[in-house]
Amino acid sequence: MKSTKQMFLSIPDTVFVTDAYGYIIDFNRTKPFDNVKKGRKITSLIQDCLITDDGEVRINGCVFKRKTMPIRYKSNVSGYTVMLTDVTEEINVTEERRKVSEELENLAEALKRSNSELENLVMQAKQLTDYAEQLRIAQTIHDDAGHAITDLHTICQMCLKLRDSDPNRYKKLISEGLEICRRSIAADGNRECGSLKSLLEAFAHICRLRTDISVIGVEPSFLKEKYELIERILKEAYHNTLDHSFADTMQVSVDLTESSAKISISDNGKFHGEFEKGFGLSVIEESVIASGGEITFVAESGRGFGIITEWRRQL
């Protein structure tokens, strides 16, 4: 059976006992009293240590939660027992979370401003003489730079959370962020694709969600000229899935005949809120219609998000 002294010394917090005047009689741990000896008047270090209520004190750069209990002898206070619990790390974590939250809010606000600026650029481009060229530039900015910013924003959020808890995952995310920057600068959207299937496989390779691809039928010859537009549609669907659907899998189903092509893109997430065609989807819709195709958006609350496009050979 442990003695009272052993039990006193085994308490994980710092506990010290003083007389009624605040002089230390005993304490069970050195921290935060590494250089303090018994007999020292503790009130010179902790001004409010003899106040019998809970509170916080700072000693040598650390934060302690304090609880003071009076020792009574024949109805008189003969001393005090004070317990100090080190909450420095908890305080630091709380402050770090506050800073991360504030930083994420700033990033979200910056992204919102960027989207607003992009919309203004498109409106200005429509007023220029060379409407088609200016619109193409704006579309490229949104599809490549805008999506890269969204990816980097998501990775930054994850990095802030994993920096200390999972260093290996943190380093991997940093590498993914650098790769996104390289792809954006390289403008690899202009690469040549031998077939629609190879284009879909290339998209699945860079997609951070599982992507199931199904291609049925023989590819019509007229579809090759629409590869760039199809790639933009895939990217727009992918980023809408990341932003709104809480999904982990995308499905791309293609039905081909000699005279038609139907591409259905969907995810297994749960769309929430009211569906609104933002800048990206509006541009995609205009582009598909201008190319002679039809487009339908599927966004029912509680179900996945989807885009269905279809083209037919012009007679």
C-alpha cells in the first residue's frame, strides 16, 4: 500500500503545499519550480496562488491551470494546497487552429475574388471586336489556372491539418501541389490524343478521385475535333464534384455509333443546396451548344452531380 508521501509524489500534475503565509512546505514536481527551494514564498512567483478559485497563470513562458484549496485546522486556515496543470500545449493548439481557420477564410475569400475577377474578364472580352479569341482565352484561364488554384487550395487545407500529425502525407501533398503547378505551366491540355479512350485514360491518371471508364461502340470520325472541348467538360465535372458532391468515385460512360456520341459523367456523391450554373458550367454549356451538341446537368439534392453531352453527325 502506498504511503501518503508516495501518493503525493505520483500525482501527474505539479502540486505544492504552503503555510498560511504562502511559504512552500513541499511540492511533488520541479516543473515549474526548477530553481525554487522549499521555504520560498511562492506568492512572489504566483501573485494569486492563494485565491481559492480556478484560474490560469503564466510561469517561465508556460501556461498552467490553477486550483487552490485551503487547509483548515480547527476552523482556521493553516495553509493551502495548490494544483497546477500544464495546459501550454492545449493553448498553443487552440491558437494554431485559430490561425489556420483565419488563413483558410482568407484563402476562400481570395478564391471568391478571383472567380469574380474572371467573370469580369469574360464580360469585358465579349465587348471586344475579336469575341471568339477573347472568350477562348477566358475559358483557358478558368479551366486551367482556375482549376489549378482550386486544387492547390484543397491541398493547402490538408497540409495545414497534416503538417504535424502525418509528416509523410504532408510531404506527399507538397509534391502533388508542385506537380499541379508544373502541369499548369506546361499547358499539357494541348497534347495530341490518338483516341477518345486514350484522352479519358489520361484524364483518369491526373484525377485524384477513382475514375471508372466505359466506352461502348466505334468512335465516329467527327468526334476528334471535339477532344479539347471534351477535356474541358471532364475537368469542369471533376472540380464540381470536388466542390459540391462529397464523392470519392467518378464514372465516365461513352456510347458511340457512326453518327452520334453520348458522354455521361457522374459521381457517387451527395449534391447539396440549390443548383446554380456558375461561370465554368455556363461557359461549357455555351461551348457545347456552339459546337452543335446538347448538354444536360444532373444535380438533385442528395444524389451525385452529373453532366450529359451528346453530338450527332451533321447531315
